[in-house]
Amino acid sequence: MTTAIIGKPLSRVDGRQKVTGQATYAAEFDQPNQAYAAVVRSTVAAGRIASIETAESEQAPGIIAVLTHHNAPKLAYAPHKGFTDPVVGERLHVLQDDRVNHQGQPVALVVADTLEQAGHAATLVRVTYAPETGTTDVTRVEPVLPTQQKTDQGSTQPPETRRGDHEKALAGAEVNVDETYVIPRENHNPIEMHATIAAWEGDHLTLWDKSQWVHGVADEIGAVFGIPAENIHVVSPFVGGAFGSALRTWPHVTLAALGARAAGRPVKLMLSRREMYYGVGYRPHTVQRVALGASRDGRLTAILHDGYEETSNYEEFSEALLSASQFLHSCPNVFTRHRIAPMNVHTPTYMRAPGEASGVFALEAAMDELAVALNIDPVELRLRNEPEQDEFKNLPFSSRSTRECYRLAAGRFGWDRRSPEPRSMRDGRLLIGWGMATATYPMNFAPASAMARLLPDGTAEVASAASDMGPGTWTSMTQVAAEALGLPIEQVKFSLGDSRLPKTPPHGGSMTMASVGSAVQAACRKAREDALARGGANDLAAAMRRIGQAVEATADSAPGDASKRFSMHSFGAVFTEVAVDPDLGETRVRRIVGAYGAGRIVNPKTARSQCVGGMIGGIGMALMEHSIVDARNGRVPNANFAEYAVPVHADAPPVMDVIFAEEHDPHVNPLGVKGLGEIAMVGVAPAITNAIFHATGKRIRELPVTPDKLL
Amino acid sequence: MTSYDVTRRELLAGTAVAGVALAGVNLMPEFTSLAAAQDAAPAAAPLDIVLRVNGTEQRLTLDPRTTLLDALREHLHLTGSKKGCGLGQCGACTVLMDGKRVKSCLSLAALAEGREITTIEGLAQSEELHPLQAAFIERDAFQCGYCTPGQIMAGVACIAEGHAGSPQEIRQWMSGNLCRCGAYDHIVAAIQDAAAVSSSVGGG
């Protein structure tokens, strides 16, 4: 029986909670007798703490404890590598010694009766430093090869890859493009600031935490404190955005637990907006050289993509910066090299479409430059280089709808009315530009578990420790469960965000529906089959009445060997129209049309929200976002929403169009989904900068394209 | 600007005139210089205040530094009003004060006495959602939901102010409320829907 609930544009099941203020985020689980913590952070990027004076702070009203490396307990910090941790290096240890590795590193923790008292007393801790010469200027650091590199599938690959002979092909190419593209550091900046409430009962700890991975938090804090992860209960039902910032368990979670232990009371710690720039990761500054060689008729003969990105000097962060260049376009000679630039900064992390957002920007900007050099339409250039298979892996694509995406998006956009010459389209005094880019992101699928429990009254409870930072996991999983159970959606209650529920992978990499959804579907099917068999009926309601007690099933999902037989990715095409003021240099995005081949769409309503959200994120990346890093000391002078510009209502294009190409991919996972959250961000920034070139004739290769760069 | 749009600067000016014991209190610990902190006087004695929130009088004893947002969230446990920056830059804390939108993180609780404060928790009439709340669900005008209470309170005010006449006008007058998930397109549509409802019933 199928009820065809998957594919329906349903409103969110948690919508009422969110519009009435009843959805409860990490800092909102107030505990009896709760105290408040505030963090004191280093004002140098490198060196040692020479002295730390806490007497005045300790005497301030309401102070319960002031912790520094002098009096904080020595923590176990047992070896632990979570899926979201860099493969090489060791996490930052807090309040364990006098070393300072980066600006804004925690050096003391103040716990007080009230928020105001904690915040004030934190200003009374006097710290002096023996500073050392740190590395904080990304333009002067010499990039090095990483020890290992993570691929988009989470495994490792050498930092250099090659097929064919790119050097010979570049030297012999009829047409060449060879340019360098720079993307500055960007911060996730979810509107909810990271927060943790920690409460101990003996050696059991409860953490109400902003997290994209509750089991990751339990595992990490267990290792840090040397207690079994099972003793740690992590609760995180609602996450106020994260975009990757809550994938790892950052030092402030340890600090909250330390504070609660020192105070002997539950402790709440919410970071300030400024602190959000010094301890929850960021998209690293990247520098990428892309060299393309092509024949006059527009066939790629060589791709060189050589990129490096900043990381800390205690962990080697790396992301799939160059992966797309290995397979997105057909090319016989391809070389990629990935390097890192270790500095006295805190470790960067995955930010929406990690790797692809940055790497595809460089590749697709270079492709646009090649189209101009060849005098070929940018869409036509891509069609001429459409691969028959993944030429890097030598595998067929499980599905690839690039041609369909170009056709759908170009048609909706009206691309055939484009006048190819730069500065040839105007609206009054404004310069109009049309640009496009290709998008791609891997289909990720990791093992997950779920539980389904049918009740005698004919309803069902379904649960998995998944997260919902905004895409609509609460709703889409309820749909998957209802369809698998053959029940109306109102009779299914789905739960997530609790480490006592069945394990899931991190809520990132666009893998939640593939992974958790497949487990939910399997658990529900199993429970339904069990109930029908035990109840001896074809009708589930009748069977459950007859059984008279709950029927429960758990199931695991895990990828099979499909990745050995297929290359599995989402693909898309993004078209934009910009208007550039020739006197003010201001760029406004007027229209965005995106078409995506992302497999099955579980809920077109929430899927559209994800896609327009990714487009807005891409506008920020292209035109606004830049965490300025003071080269002298690693300080971020614009660590707030007034000076770190993000798109606001007035920046949203009047026209935003999202098209889903019809795709049936039986290979990727049981649900046939390929993920949406990341690909929605990919391709937007290059489509905008390509449109800016078309409008102005100016090629800006360093983001963001602020007005000064166009004047 | 009306007197209800209280900024931190106005608050400080106002307290100087009123002689409320706030001098030397560190209102912005993040931006306090070391020298200023050294000069800081001990915190003033707690204040007994009465806040009128969603039609109910609430008696509180508060540190005079307590913002209206923290009074709501930390003391009254009305956590629908969100903290996204504490600096008046994101709008997640937007509440209505005597019907006008204010950023509650920039308002001191002590100075909200005598004002009628409406938070997201007080917007629905028991089970019946406010038309803008219903429109937010229908239009999927959010993802994570964290900026949503502020967007809705600002949207209610935007409509009441007569600033919801066109999508362009809404975008301008809602630009103080950031949405990092990027739901702007849908928020504007929801406000248009609710504005149409309120004009069809003759205002409100």
C-alpha cells in the first residue's frame, strides 16, 4: 500500500511550534538553580600566558568560580577522532596549560549566579602574555602539502591527482585561461549563537547543546572527561541554523561542562556574536589557480586546479576543494593539487557546500573566461564538454541531469535573449549582466539507525537521533515514515535530536535524507510487516487492535557497493541576472533561476526553501561576506552583523525560481534521494560574478565583489 | 522616530536624567576597555520592577543591567524572543512595546515598566494563530525557525505601520530582521498574505 506522502508539498509538522515561540533551542532548557558562564579569551595569537590575575573577578558579586589553567582540573582528553574532525592533528585543549595558539582562545571561565554578573566579572580577569611571533597573514604563509586529504566521500586521497599530461596539453592548447581566484574567510553566522547548558548528576552529564550530531557530542565529551559516552545525554531538538558550525564539538561545550562541575550546579553558556568568530569554525580563506586549455572548437584539453586553504597549526583541516574539477567536465588531461596554509588561527570547518562552494567557484569562473576567449556561449561550452562518464573514477554516473538542468533553467530564464557582448545590456543607466554556472555536490550516504513503534490505537512513534538545523528533517522523516507504514501523516510522531535515540551520522554533507531516511523507511517497513504477520490481518489498524500492544522494530541503513559501480552526485545549473550601478559600483541580483537534478524530492515545499536559502547564501558569498583577519594578530575586526554583511530582505532578488529535474535514481540509496542542502549553494557565486563580467566587462577574481572593486 | 524606539544611547541619556543608579555599570561587557572595567563601580542594588507582558503583570527583582530580552528569556522563561547578537543588529529579539516594534536586546528591562509588551507567545488568541503566524506556516517562511519570532513581530508591526503595500516596501521595512537560512522570499509572501487579510477585515 502506498499513500504517496513522499513528494507532497506539506507544511512543516513543527511549524506551529516555530511560529508561536514554543520550539525550544539549546539555551532555552533552563534548569533549576542554574548558573551562568562567560569566557575570557586571549588577545594575542601566539605565545604564553605570563600571568593571570583573578582576585578582583572572584570578589565580584555573585561569582561562584573562576577557572584558569592554574586551577582547572586536568582532563583526560583521550584520543578521539569523530567523523567531522580533521584526520590529522589534535583538538584544542582548554584551560590545560599556558599556551596560546590563536586569537580568542579561551584562557579563563567565569561562573556566576546571573548572566550580568558573569559577563561583568569576565572583564575583571587580568591576563598578561609573553607573545611570540605567530603566523596570521594568509598572504605570506607558504602553503604545504597536507599529510592526508579527505575526499568528498570522507575517505582520503593523495593531495595530488593527475590523469594524462596536463603540462603538455596546456603548452599545446589553442586557447588558454590561467587565473587565480581568492575567496576570503567566511563565517557560518547562524542567527542562533552556539550555546550549551550542562548539568552533572554524579558522573552522568546532560548537555542541552546546539548540535548537528548529538552522538558526536557525547563521544567527544566522553573522551575529553574520560567517562563513558553512554553517561552523557545530549539533547538538541531544534537548531537555529548552523550550516556546519555545529558539526564538531567545540571547546565551549567542554567549558560549560567544566563550569557546571566546578559550580556544582547546572551552567548555561551562550557565546556572544563576537565569540562566534573565534571558536566554532569558518569557511577557510582559499587561493586557487585554475589553468584551462582548449581547442578552438571549445573542447577542453587540459585542467590544472591548484588550491590551498588556511588551517590552524594544531589541526589539518581540508575539504573537497578540487573534487569537482576531476569529473564535472570532460577533459583528458587533469591535474589537481591541494595544499594547506597552517597559521595561528583556530581550525576552520565545513561550511555549507564545503569544498564545492569554493572549488566550483574557481572552476566555473574560469570556464566563463574560456567561453569569452573562445567566443562561445557559456552554456554551449559546457554542453560541448559534457562527459559520458566520471572520467576520474572511470565509472558511469548513477544519474546526471546536467543537460536537462541547462535546458530547464535557460528556458525559464530566457537565456536565448542574451546579447553576448559585455556592457551590451542596459536598463536605463544600470548595466545588466546575465551569467550562469554549473553546480554539483556528491551524494553522501552513511550508516544510520531508526526505530519504529506501532501502537494499539493505530498511531506510530518513529525516532532517530537525527538533527534538523532547518531543512525540515522533522517533516520529511514523518513523510517517509507515514508512507512506509501506510498511515496518514497525522498518526505518525517522529522524534529526533536526542542521544538516547538510534545513532545517525552527522547532519551535514546533504546526507540526512539518504542515510536517516533510508533507516526510517526500513524500520517502518519492518514494524508494519511484523504487525501484519502477528496480527494476521491485511489491515494495519485491525492487526494492531488484535495485537493489543506495541510492536517495535529497529533497522539500520548502510551504503552497499553502489559507490564501486557508480559515480553518484547531484548536478544543477544556476542562471542569474545582475544590475550594476556604473557610478556606485553596487551590484544587485535581480533574478536567479536554479535547476537541480537531485534525485527524488521528498517535500517540494521545504526543498524549495532549501534552494532559495542556498541562493541567498550564494549572494552573500559573491557580494558581501568576508571575515576580515588582521594580518598582525589574527583578530577579526568585523566580528558582528553590522560589519560582517550578510544578505538582508532588501538584498533578496525579486525573482527566485527553483526547478527540479525529474530524476529516478535507483542506485544511490533506497529512497532515491541525492541531497539538496549543499548543492543549493554551489554555482551561485560564479553565476553572479560571471554576470557581473557580462554587465561591466570587469572580471573580479577575489570575492566578495564589493563596490570598490568595480569602480 | 517615536519615543518608544528606545536605543541604548537614548536609554543612557534617559537614565542620566532620571537619576537611576546605572552609572558605571558595564552595559556592554564585550566592548569595555580594560581601563573602563577598572573604573567600574560595584553593581547597583537589584531593582524591583513590574513588567506587563502579554497582558499579564510580572513582578521581578532584577540586576539593573538586565536587558528586556534577558528579563523575558532568563527570568520569565518566555524564550520565544531570541538572542542572535545582543547588539541590535539581527532583529531576532523584536517585540512590540505599546504596539511598536523594538529590539528587546537594546532595551533595559527597568525602562520597560509601564509599557505594554507583546512577545511571540502573546500573539495568538489561545488556539487561533495570528494571520501572520498562519501565513508563515503556509508559505514555509522559515527553515530553522530561530529568526522567526522576530520576523513575525516585525512583520505584524510592518503591516500595522502601513509599510506592507508592495513586496519592495516590505523588503525595505523588514531589512532589520536577518534570516541566515535565506527565507526572505517566503517571508515577504507571508506578510503580503497577512496584510491582505488585515485590510479585508478593516485593519488590525
